Amino acid sequence: EVRLPAALSLHGNYPNPFNASTTIEYELKENREIKLSIFDIHGGEVDVVANNYQLAGEHSIVWNGYNVPSSIYFIRLSSGKFVQTKKAILLK
């Protein structure tokens, strides 16, 4: 029996704080188009980690912050009307 997630949710990242790379985990309760973006403290989009159609289930993606300075960043998962944001701290 396959158990699908009950909701669309962004779990955040680990480790947090992180140095150079972090793993972002999220769940999709159904197949759908998603966008996973990283924003800086000023609200500027720094990176788009995923922007595609994905299958239902648990997902994890590694984000490498090698080319950005130490700071607080925001990870945003959006799909249709759903938007969820988590905070990530990069320390180099």
C-alpha cells in the first residue's frame, strides 16, 4: 500500500544554519506544477531550485549557496494558490 502525503507542505531545510549546501524537503499530495525558490533578506530572488511538474510524494533537493554571501535566506514553495516559506541561515 502506497501512502501519499495528506497535504502540500514545505518542511524546511537541514542542516540549518548551514555552510555551503543544505537539503530542502517538501511533500506533494498530488501531481502538480511547483516552483521552489530562494530569496535574500531584501526579497530578491537568488535562485530557482525547481520549476517543473512533479509527482506526488516526498521530495528533497540540495541547494548549494556557494555563490551567495552569508545571510538569512527564505525558501519558498509555491504551486497554484499555495505558498509556504521557511527561513534558512547560511554561515560561511
